Amino acid sequence: MSQRSLAYIFQHQKLLVDENLQLPKVEKLASDLLIHPNDHVIARDLLEDEIIPEGLQLVPIRDLIQTWSTNDFLQASRAVQLLEWRRNHKFCSHCGHRTEIHSKEYAMICPACGYHQYPRVQPCVITIITRGNNEVLLAKSAHNKSNMYGLIAGFVEVGETLEEAVQRETMEEVGLKLKNIRYMSSQPWPFPSNLMIAFHAEYESGEIQLQLEEISDAQFFKFDQLPQIPFKGSIAHSMIMQMTEKRKAS
């Protein structure tokens, strides 16, 4: 009997798990993507009409981040991003020929022109903005119908530094100028393939002016009077909690 592999089986952004939210073990297929070859961990897509085995269920990966360990979520994030990359690079972007999977590394190879396509991540900045010792800027997304307030975030544009992206996104979305921009941490974010790069910045000047197509509300809140914030496991939640604890300790 062949060795069974721990499997990340996705249908879009949902992952197949058992009732205890644990991964299944399956027979490896030739088309499977090896996540950790030495540990027999694989990833594959669940077909739309494929029957879900008894005892298993599809759970949104966003829900799992709140219950899984950081390491478990990061591995799931790696798996879903690699599958997304492979799914979107079946043809060569240079000549249009059908690509093949590299046997030893993460690359899609064009047999016609030899072009290699590697996985790419999209850098995004996310910023916690403080004013004085006891206030933090939180914003409500115009696309989110809940009452959750989060942090200013956005994609890094071609030709700009991360710090420039922090200033630009903040000016565009809420009309504020910042100072003392400092790196905090980062987190892979597989929706679909982002790298969130976290910064702390201090308010310098300006009045809040909303970019209404992106932000429906933004306010400075006191750390002991915060509204609903992003869920545990997200980098935004970690940043807000880290700053809140820092203020309590000072």
C-alpha cells in the first residue's frame, strides 16, 4: 500500500477538513502539488462536481485562521497560493504555448520558448496610525457591511518604496500626513496572494477627508474605547492588540 499524504484540498478559498478541523490523509496523485516533499504534504483542487467524502467538510480558510496555530495557517496559506499560481499559469505569457510543471522547483516552464514562470506575491502595506499617547486611527471599509473598523492598507505601486506607499495610501484614503513611519512585522495573506507588510506611523497633520469609494468612516479612537476590530489571527488584530498593550504598559 502506498504511503498516504497529508492533504490541503481546496475548492476556491475553502479547505477540506474533518469535524475537528484537521486535514485528511489521501493517496497521492501524479498531478498533486508537493508542499513539503520530505513530509509527504500535498495540495490539490477539489473539482466542482467531486463528491466530498463522508466525515469531511469545506470550511472557509478565513474561519480557520481564528482556530489554527500561526504555523498551520501559514502552511495552508502557502498551499492555496501555490495552487492559485499553478491554476493561473497554464499557458506561457510570452508565446501562449501550454506550460509544463517543473520537476524540482516551483516553476511553470514553456517547452516552446523556455520561459519560466515563478510564483509571485503582491506586497501590501498596512498601517496603524497613532495620535499622541492614547488615540489610534481606525477606518471602516466601504465594501464591508459590518460595523468592523480596521487599519489603512493598500497595494504597493510600481516604483515606490514601502514608506512612500504608506504615505500615499493614507493621504488618498483619509487625507492625513504621517511621520515616524516604522516597520513592525509581516504576514502572508492568501486572498488571493498578498504579503501584508505592517507599519506604525504617527499622525503629523491634516483633517480626515474620506475617499468615499473606499472608506465609509474613519475616526481617532481612544485605546480603551475601541469599536469592533478585525478578527484574531489577522495582522490588523495583532497590530491593534500590540499597540494597546504597549499603551497599557507605559
